Amino acid sequence: MADFPLSIPKPGKIGGTFLWAGIINGPVRSRRLGVSLGLNIVPPRSKLCTMDCPYCECGFNTPKTDGARWPSPDLVADALGKTLDGLDARPDWITFAGNGEPTMHPRFPGVVDRVLATRDARAPDARVGILCNGLGAGKPAIREALNRLDARMMKLDPGPPDRVNGVAYDRELLVRNYAGLRDLTVQAMVVEGPGWSGASDEEVAVWLSYLRRIQPSALQIYSLDREPADQAITRVARDRLLEIADRARGAIHGSVEVF
């Protein structure tokens, strides 16, 4: 496991995008979470995800790097514990994120067990959350692990799935998967690409139809803040994001914020 550094102050720039070089990133100040300590449980020098979003700051998916391993639950816990012990102040959040989809880890429930135990021992006031695309949340063991976290920040982006997320998945799958999660936060990246726009009235209407069924506790709407994998992807103006947020407030009972 020596090929997986325990900690790095910030992601490193590789090929025009950012790949985290270790298990730990930060702490950093997040637009949505305050002071957050990131956990990357994807094999090193790899970008692995069940989606392949062209807006992703980590670039497009890659094969798993030769010889790279998924970090064990003990290794993740050790990296987290050492980092927490070395901080002057505890973070607000410990967040599963990193170079791809955290629930792809073959021992994801075990990683959650060890991270929660380490948090309880070293930083009991910090909350543990996850940034997740939801495609794996229908598996019972993953769903149960997700529900033990303090927050589940799940994806549902407006726009054609094969364009905005790079995968032609069935959104009905997300509706079913999200029905099994508690206190769900939906994160929506609103962007545009050649020949399509997630901000169009038509795409927003389709997106709202799914939000009405999911009824998340919170909705977070945002656009590009960093360099995307595909340079043809462009951000949407804040004024339009605010208009979309107003429409969303008429569709769900939870809070709606624009970042």
C-alpha cells in the first residue's frame, strides 16, 4: 500500500485536470460545507466513476492504474486519524469525495465503519458526508452504509443524462435508489454543451418532474467553478440559476440554495 500517500494539502494538476494524490485532501473551504476534510478512497493516479461527467474537474474516467490498489478501511482510518491529530482546529465536515465515485470501493461499508469510528474518537463534533452519484445506492449494503452518514449529497443534474453525465442511465433508477435514503440532499450542476443546455426550459421541466417524486430535504444548485474535463462545457449565469431555483421551490418542500 506504500503507493498511496496518506495526505496532501491540495490536489495536483495532471493533464489539465485535478487528481487527488492521496487519501486526504485539505482541510479546504467548501462553497457548500464550510471547512471540509476530503477523503479519496479511489486507487491512486486513477479516475474511476460510474458516470463520466464532462464538467468534472478530475477529468474523464481512466483505467485503474497498473499496480494501484483500493485503500483498505484500516489505511483510510489511519490517514484520517493522523491528519485530525495534526490539525489545530477540527473541520466542520469529513467528506467522501475524491477522484470518482466512492461507493465503487469494494469494501465501502467497511470504510464507512472505520471512518465513523475515527471521527467519534478524534473529532466527535465533525459531521461525515458523501458526494455520490446515486447509481450504486440501490444495493442494500451500500444503502445501509450511506444512511449511517450525517449527510448524503447525491447527484441529479438537468440535461440529457448521456450528455451532462456522460452515461445513458435511466433516471428512474435514481428515483428508486433515492427512495431508500434518509435526509437526502440533491446537488445539481447546471451547465451547457454543444447542442444542449441543462438550463433550457425543456430540460429544467423534465428535471423538476423527477425532483417532485424524490422530494429531497435540500437542493443545491450551482454551475462551473473549476476547469472542466471537456473545454466545450460552459457555465450558466447566476441569474438563470436563481430563476431555476425559484421554479424548484414550487416543486419540493425542502430548502433550495444557489451556490
